[in-house]
Amino acid sequence: MKTPKTHPKWLKPKKFDSNIVVIGAGAAGLVASYIAAAVKAKVTLIEKHNMGGDCLNTGCVPSKALIQSTRLLAKTRRANEFGIKHISAEFSFAEIMERVQQVVKTVAPHDSVERYTQLGVEVIEGCAKIVSPWKVEIVTATGTRRITTLSIVIAAGARPFVPPIPGLEAIDYLTSDTIWNLREQPKRLVVLGGGPIGCELAQCFARLGVQVTQIEMAPRLLMREDTEVSDRVAARFVQEGIDVRLEHIAKQFIIENGEKVLVAEHLGEQVHIAFDHVLMAIGRVANTSGYGLEELGVELSPRKTIQVNAFLATNYDHIFACGDVAGPYQFTHTAAHQAWYVAVNALFGCVKKFPVDYSIIPWATFIEPEVARVGLNEQDAREQGIAYEVSVYDIADLDRAITDGEADGFVKVLTRPGKDKILGVTIVGDHAGDLIAEFVLAMKYNIGLNKILGTIHIYPTLSEANKYAAGIWKKNHQPEKILSWLARFHAWRRS
Ligand SMILES: Cc1cc2nc3c(=O)[nH]c(=O)nc-3n(C[C@H](O)[C@H](O)[C@H](O)COP(=O)(O)OP(=O)(O)OC[C@H]3O[C@@H](n4cnc5c(N)ncnc54)[C@H](O)[C@@H]3O)c2cc1C
Ligand SMILES: NC(=O)c1ccc[n+]([C@@H]2O[C@H](COP(=O)([O-])OP(=O)(O)OC[C@H]3O[C@@H](n4cnc5c(N)ncnc54)[C@H](O)[C@@H]3O)[C@@H](O)[C@H]2O)c1
């Protein structure tokens, strides 16, 4: 729908205070503002809570900080595998959780009001409401302001999904927003959800010595990945003492003999699981209400995110949305990727518009074993009816992984049948999230496996696994006729 020039309800201003108003200073809003300021637009960024949004304050940064502490603990427990008789790791749960906050504080200046002000962004700390297609009202600690704008970028993010499970209201449940406030180590933790949040945090808490039960209604963890990935993850989790309960649907929370109990349904049977704390990690819902979308009639998608077109515009062609509030992905780097398109389309759409490109989206789940992916995996390819070949390199064979005591995992590359064109890659193993970068670049610039094979990789590094995966492909596509001719040629020379 084209934005009406006049509207019975709203009058289009003749002049504007800003070229672009951005609502929300998370990954999406920060990057959109940065780009708009870089091209000298007048940009106003509004944040009602914490600069940096979910990623800095309650998402990526605290979770990765906690993961690092708990990896160290897990490594010390494997000391004898490294020829060390014993390392004792004494720790205080509260101190580890405090370090997480210190890390957040150290990263915070990257996303701060000061930094963005210096970059040329007008930052307003307050709650924004869109009051007309060209006007945003901001309630701040000192009063209310109204700003007229040529375009609006909605980057209001998402929040943890908390379903109306009977009895939940009586339980002081945790989410990824609140778990960071814990300072007393829970004894028994139920983690509801087997997605990335559930998996990353279940492993962290188990490694801290918490008795963790992970509940997932699907038949496997990390359902977006191929089955063998989920199986490896579940096997490692069980080995580390996590009670992994698949095909368990949370039905009710009750108090039984003074204990908190989750009642789950497993294959038609009722299962009772006692716990002290429960973490709700069953997805995130877009923030779409309370700031003017309803009044404007901004359309939502069936997934309850803001409906956007290929240019990331809403049903108003000068109001855009990006990041978790728009989906379809919920990652910091996809929010940043979309932010470029919204900033450019909002500011220069009158001349040229760019459709967002989702052809090569990578991600990683930072558990051990680490899981990273770009493009198609086998289940996607089958669902989409795309023909593919598979080349798998087993990291158990990799020299560096062996020296590091991390010889577990694989690099799986999907290619077009008979061609070296990469359709997608899954890597499971140490530093998978870093290793995948080579394939992301290769896919982006249409570099095939032959070229990866012909590229020098430093010995001994984990990155050699990528070259060896390309080598497996090459071996499966040997030029048999030429090789048999060469064998005859060498035999003739010897004779
Ligand atoms: C535990 C956890 C771990 C994660 N780990 C990773 C990871 O390792 N890698 C990764 O890529 N992603 C990870 N994510 C996902 C990532 O955090 C999000 O995808 C990303 O932060 C989304 O950014 P955003 O800008 O869309 O939204 P947000 O970061 O949620 O920002 C939206 C902002 O808008 C503000 N806002 C909302 N309404 C208004 C209003 N009316 N007025 C003013 N301000 C408003 C909010 O206060 C908020 O600050 C993780 C998430 C969680 C929960
Ligand atoms: N490393 C990363 O990049 C990273 C880390 C954490 C989060 N994230 C982002 O945050 C998003 C949200 O993560 P998430 O793990 O909360 O959500 P998710 O949707 O990825 O996974 C939720 C899981 O909970 C299960 N579930 C839902 N209802 C249930 C019930 N009643 N009982 C049992 N199981 C139930 C689902 O089957 C699903 O497997 C992710 O999609 C991801 O984009 C990314």
C-alpha cells in the first residue's frame, strides 16, 4: 500500500524535524541509525530502556560471557585427558554472575548514548509512540516531545514468550530477561525449550553443578538442524549430566508436597518433574503493541511480527521494520543486515530501493559441541525439493583438533549434483561459528569447493577442516578416465 499523501485522520506536515526516526536502540536500531548518520541524514534514535537492547543486556553478551566461565570449568574437569592429574576449580556462582555483568558493562560503551551522539545521531531516552504516519511522540523523564519525520524505522525487538500454562502464574519463573539477576545457585533447574536459548543455558547451568532437566516437546533438540546434529548435542548433554526429556509437553505447574512440580505429557503419559527454578525458553515474540501500530493499522504477519515487504516497508511505504520485531530471523547479525536495507530504502527509496537478500544467512549455537550453519542443510533441501550431494569431513581426523583434545565433530557441505557450487554447510565442533565464515564468504561470492581446496590453509589449524571437506568432494568427483589414462602413461614411462 502506498502511504496516502493526505489522510482524513492525519495531516502530512509541510516540514520535518528528522529524516528518519528509529524506535529502539538494539542491534537493528543502532545499525540503522549509524548508517543514516554516516550519510548525513538527521536521525533521531529513541530507546525506552537500555541502549544495546537484548543482545547487550540480556542476550548474546551475557550468555556468551557465562558460556566462557562454564567452558573453563568443564575443561578443568577434563584435566587428566591433558596429562594433568588434577585441577581443582573453586568458584562462587555469584562471582561468575557478577563477571557476566562486568562484561556487559565493558561492552556497553559500543552502544552508548555518548558514542551514537558523537556519530551524529540524536539519541532520546524515552518511550516512543507513533501518533501519525509522520509524527512520533516521546515520553521522557523530563516531559513529552513530538517529532515530525519523513520516515520511521520500527526496531522495537521481541520479548520472551511465556505461554498461559496453568499454574505458571503462581511460580516465580525465569526468562532470558531475568535469569541474569540470579546470585544464588539453583539446586534443580527445569529448562523449558530445546532451542538455542534452552540449549546454551541448560549446558551452562549444568556445568555450574545445577541439576538440569531440559524439556522439549519436539522429538529432538535444535529442531532446525539436521538429525545427526541434534543427536550429537543430546548425547553430549546427557554425558554432561543433563536430564534431556524429548517429546515432553509442559502442561501444568503444581505445588506437590511443598515442592514446585512441572506436569508434562510424554507419549500420552503424565510425568512429574520437581524443581526449584524454571527457565522459560520457548521462543520470543515481537513487541508490536502499545506504541501506535494498532491505531495506524500497521499490519502484522501470521507469525505476529510486523508484516514487511521485500524492501522491509510496512503497509506504509515510509514506515519500515527490522530486527526481531520483523523477523523472519532473530539474530543480532540479521538485525544488522536488515538495518542497512531499512536505512538506505528509507533515505534513498525515492531514487532506488533495494530488496533485502536472505540467500546466505549464517548462525551458530554456542554450546559444546558448537553448531554453525549457513544456507541449506539436508532437511531444508529435502523440504524445498532441491537436489544435492553431501561431502562430510570427520573432525576426529583433524591434526589440530587431536592436539587440542577436541577431535569431535564434522564439516558437512551440500553442493549441486555434479558441481562444486555450495548450497549450504553445517559445522559441528570447536569454533564452528568462526570456521563457517570461510563458507559464508564463498557462498556470497560464488566461490566453489575447487577454489577452497586450492587455497592455502595454515597447518595445523582447525580451518583445515574446511579444505579437507572440499577434498572429500574432489575425491568423489575424480576424473576417472584421465586418471586411468595417467596410470597407463606412467607405466609406459617405467617400461
Ligand atoms: C539469551 C539470548 C542469547 C542470544 N544469543 C545470540 C547470539 O549469540 N547471536 C545472535 O546473533 N543473536 C543472539 N540472540 C538474539 C539477539 O539478541 C536478538 O536477535 C537481537 O538482539 C535483536 O535485536 P533488535 O534490535 O531487533 O531488538 P532488541 O535488541 O530487543 O531491541 C529493541 C529495543 O527497542 C526498545 N523499544 C521497544 N519499544 C520501544 C518504544 N516504544 N520506545 C522506545 N524504545 C522501545 C527496547 O527497549 C529494546 O531496547 C540471543 C538472544 C537471547 C535472548
Ligand atoms: N546463538 C544464537 O545465535 C542464539 C542464542 C540464543 C537465542 N537466539 C535467538 O533467539 C530465538 C529464540 O530462542 P528460543 O530457544 O527461545 O526459541 P526457539 O523457538 O528457537 O526454540 C524453542 C523450543 O521450545 C520448544 N517448545 C515450545 N513450547 C514448548 C512446550 N510447551 N513444552 C516443551 N517445549 C516447548 C519448541 O519446540 C522449540 O524447540 C532463536 O530463534 C534465535 O534466533 C540465538
